[in-house]
Amino acid sequence: MMSPPFPFKAARRPRCLARLLLPLLLGASAPALAAEQAEQMEEIDEQVQAAAQVADKKDLLAVPLPITSPSLGTGLVVAGVIFYNPNQAPSPWISGAAAMKTSNGNWLIGGLHSMSLDSDRFRVTGVAGTGKLVADYYGIGPAAGDRNVSVDLDEKFTALRVQGQMRVAPGFYAGVRMLYLSSETHEQDLPPDYPDLAIPPDEADGQLMQVGPALSYDTRDDTLNPRRGLYAHAEWMWGAKLLGGDFGSHRLTAGVSAYLPQDAKTVLALHAGLCAASDGTPFYNLCLFGQKNDLRGYKTGRYRDRASWAVQAELRRQLFGRFGMVAFAGLGGIAPALGDLDQSNLLPAGGIGLRYRPSRQTNINLRLDFAVGKDSKGIYLGIAEAF
């Protein structure tokens, strides 16, 4: 059997999970606003579920980590995680908390609980957080992103996401997801020549409550650093005014990633992402190009509209010892509706990255990426691969 690109031995203690929970609670790909923050919680949550299989004992861990990204700036996050297994399930229960502070004025505190029941047939997760995010708002549509004029937004938010899923076939889980978001947004120094940058009053201060189906399929051989397999997910979230929300809009997100080994030290990773939002969706819950690392090289939120798509490929290569490198390229775009994606603007991106595996007992990498997009670029420091 060929060894993985970054060989490892099974960890006696689940330190890889502590490192995974950091991007879970702060948003590793630098979401610009609170709704995107909740999406990052969802994304890493799925990784936590699979990675939990390596943990089989009670453990308490605390980890500090520096972060850097175009949207969040530079800062530090500190997380504490406890693992326990009250029903001797294949996956342990996980509870954690984290706090973040960055140079851009962003701060966040949050917590997570994840558990499985009936021999991992049922999976339940909950994530909650509150904080302040400072973001650049460029407006809506391709032209707004191209002109590259923004206004500063200060957003105070409280978010909660709860999900329950049941295994219906090997590797396939289906269930329900609920998202609650309360936000208060303030604009600073609105440019008089750009009235479209003004946030509608009913969207600046309100509550978003959404409920909908959540599906996932996973055949990856390793969640932290996969060498082969497939991962796909889809969520269709509907606004629920009956539950106290202010918006009746709905939003569909879907993605698929494939991992193809090329030789003993090289893997080709492929990813495609799709988003569609209905009329009446608040500005912060639209499809934001670059969210969830669909394409690096763009500040999350510079391009936003009611539909977006992205495809990318990344070649991952072990160099020597604990070091590796990657090269990636992709293409995407935004449009006013899902049916108009064939006429969307084209947003290319590409870059290179360095990888370092800090522990010989885990298969998780620190990553440092430099990416270039259309009239933009960015440096990303984070935990685990981009997808």
C-alpha cells in the first residue's frame, strides 16, 4: 500500500482535533460577516465528526494559534477542547470553546458540542458564538466588485447552529439544520458618490432564522489530509418567520471534492462549489465569492450576488521530512440568479503554498498560501487543507 503524502502513525491522543476546532470557532477562510462565520462553523463541524474517530479517551487540551487572512487581519486564537465517550461509541463526544482577537478589530468567543448515538447512526452538533466583525462592503453584483470601492461595516452578532443527521446508507447522512443569527450592523463614512453602498435599514438590524435539509456523503480515507475519496454536501435553508425570523428568503449551498493519488508523494485535489439565494435575502446571507475557500485570492464579500460558482484544482506534493508544497488554480463567478450563471463574470485565481506537519503523530498540516485573483491577492495562514 502506498503511503500518504504526509505519513503518520495513529495518534494516542486527539491533538489533531484541538487544532481543527480553531478554524471552527474563528472562521479559517476569513468570512466577512456573521452569516459567513456560521458557515465556517458548519464546514469544520463536518471535519470534526469524521476526525473524532481517532479519539478514544477522555482528554482535555488547550491550544493557542496565530492567524492571518485578507479579511480578518492578523491575530491570535486560543481554544480549549474536551473529549469523552459516555456510551463507548465509535466517535467520542466533543465539547470546546475558543476566543479570537485580530488587528482589524475583530473578536469572537464561541463554543461547540458534538455527539453521536447508536453506534454513530445519529450525529448531533451545536455551535454558538458572539462577537464583532469588521468588514469591507463593496455592494452587490459584478460591477460593484470590479470598481473596488467599499465602506467599512461594524457588525455585532450572535449566532447559533444546530444540526441532527441520521446515517441512511454507508457514508451517507441526511438530516435537518437550523441557523439563528441576530446582527446589528453600522456603516462608517458612507461615500456620497456611491448610494448603493447604503445598507437597507431592515437588513442592518434584524434576526435571521432558517431551517432546512442537510445532506452529506463521505468516502475519504482521511478527513484531515485525504489522499483518495469523495466528499459531497448540500444544504437548502429556508427562512422561518414563524420562528421569529425577519426574512422569508431561502438559500442553497452545495459542494463536492475529489482526491486522486498520482504517486506515493503526490495528490490531485479537485473542488466545485455552488450557491443560490432567493429574492429578499439580506446582504450578509447572499452568495459571497471566496467563502469556504472556494477560491483563494479574493477578499470574502468583494463579489456577492444571488448566485455564485467556483471550480479549482490543487496539486499537493510532499517535499522532504515534514515539509510539502501545493500549487492551485481555479475559476468562478457571480450572477443575479442561478439561471444566469452561464452569463456570469469570470473570476480566475491561482497560487502556491507551503505545508508543514508539526506533529509526527497526526496527519494535519499548517498551511501558508499566497494567492492572486483579479486585481487582488492574499496571504493565508491556517490549519488543515483549504478543501
